[in-house]
Amino acid sequence: MTQSPPSCIVLQPDPAGLAQAAALLRGGALVAFPTETVYGLGADARNGTAVASIYAAKGRPSFNPLIVHLPDSAAAMDYVIWSETAERLACAFLPGPLSLVLPLRPGHGLSSLVTAGLPTVALRVPENPVAQGLLRAFGGPVAAPSANPSGRISPTTADHVRAGLGNRIEALLDGGACRVGLESTIVGLDGVPTLLRAGGLPIEEIEDCLGAPLLRSAGKTITAPGQMLSHYAPKASLRLNVTSAAEGEVLLGFGPMDCAINLSQSANLLEAAARLFDCLHRLDALDKPIAVAPVPMAGLGLAINDRLRRAAAPR
Ligand code: TXA
Ligand code: MG
């Protein structure tokens, strides 16, 4: 008889659970944890072996650099060369769903696997109280990509993580559903402020804060491989901007309409973002081609449409 691989332990987000999660990280283990965007798959960012096991667990192409999570922006000074623009964005939006890419500081101590050998690193200060509790209990930088197998839909609940990676990680902190539900917006500050990935913080808010438009990285040889076209992919095919589903398709709706699952009955983009990956997980389980209703290209709609386009890309 074949034995199924052992499943991860599920930790409660109380002081004992957080202390155990922090101890596991210190020992080089992988711990999945909630953030307000999506669940992250965390490892000690200074421990090359631990970081390598993230890539192994996700089956991720090794050129993908990871985001380093910190409890506050003051902690960032140990790793990067801070700037006035970084300070301005940090004051306005951190903690929150924004990652900043900044030049590495000499002696930063991060594993070069985290940065995939780049001279820059992406930093993020999550606001989720469980993430905050873990980062403070651990007291060091935590490298964490989204806690899904590479190329699959990002996890926004503990169940998603368990289903995707449960037998490849040591522990999972269960913090319920993620509030935002889309990965962080990534802004490059190594030069002119550049949008590297649309995400949970609307671009308009960042541009208002900076008083200038962000450069768009489209077409540049940006090493943000989350920008690989086929990403976030469910198993079934996806057809976008569909107003009525064809025979055999299931419709993912937006706004008042007749459909299998609705991102937001009231056409609320915040609600749609929070539900997007969960809806895709649920549709994926139906194993039928998916048709998706149009989602407006404003505010969080940019990031939602970006994720949908990637999910629909040929692979
Ligand atoms: O919301 C999030 O950002 C989640 C949670 C867990 O924090 N994390 C996340 O990580 O989405 P991940 O690894 O799935 O996406 C990281 C993105 C990738 O597209 C990567 O290429 C980009 O960040 N990135 C990381 N370091 C970079 C760098 N130095 N320069 C440019 N892009 C970078
Ligand atoms: Mg990801």
C-alpha cells in the first residue's frame, strides 16, 4: 500500500501558534501565513537552504526573485538604500498591499537566492495582524512568495494552501480569508518610480501620492517573472469579456447577471478583488471551460484584469 505524504501542521494565530511558527522559521522550515493580500510561503530570507526549499515546494523557476517581508519600514534600512520617494510611499501606504523594489545595501545578509542575484530587492510590510505577529515573533526578514504551486491560482484561504502545498510544507498559520485577495502592487524605486505589477493598492492612489504618473514596465526586460504571461492559471481554459456563456461553459460574472459564480453582484471592485482567486479555485474544481464577464478597467479593475489575462493565456 502506498502511504500518502504527511500533511503540514495547522497553527492557530495565538501567541503559542505564532511562537511555534517563528521557531520553525528559525530552524529553516517553511511556514505558510496569511497576509491581507494572499497567503505567503515563508522562510528565513537569510538562510539560503530554507529559501531554496521555497522554490522546491512551489516548483518555481529559479530566476524568480522573492519579496522580503518586514514588520515595519524602519527595518528596511538594514537591507536597502532608502530614498525620499520610498519614505513618502511608506508613510502613505505601509503597512499595506504595496511592495517596493530598492537597491540592496552592502552587507544586507539576505540570501542571493531571494534576489535571484539582482542588485535590488522587493520589500513588503504587510498589515495583517497574523503576519505582523509572525514577523515580530521571528524578528528577522521573511522571504515569501504566494503559497501556491508555481503557475497555479494564488491562495486566499488556509484551505487553498493546504490543497496546493499541504504535503510540501511544515506548517500553516490559519488566519482566515485574506481581506484584499490580490497580491501587492509592486513599484520599482531603483530609478524613475515604475509600476512592476498592478495589485492590491490602486495605481491612482500611488500616483496621487507621488504627484506624477508611474512609468509602466510593459515591454521592458523587467525581471518580475510574476509578469510571465501564463500565470495564476486554473486547469480549465478561460475566455474573457464574455457577456453570455457558450454551451458547456461556466460563467464567472461581475455585476447583476445570471451566472455560476459572481465576483460581485453589486459590481464592487473591492469585493471582486477579494473574491477573485477563491472564485477561480471553485470554478477550477468544476473542470469546465470558464467564461468571464467584463470587469471595468479602473482602480483595482486593472489588477483584476491583469490576473484574468494571465489565467487565460495559452500554456
Ligand atoms: O502580496 C504579495 O506580494 C504576496 C504576499 C505573500 O506578500 N507575495 C507575492 O510574491 O506575490 P510572489 O513571489 O508571488 O511575487 C513576487 C513578485 C514577482 O513577480 C517577482 O518577480 C517580483 O515580485 N520581484 C521580486 N523581487 C524583485 C526585484 N528585485 N525586481 C523586480 N521584481 C521583483
Ligand atoms: Mg505568486
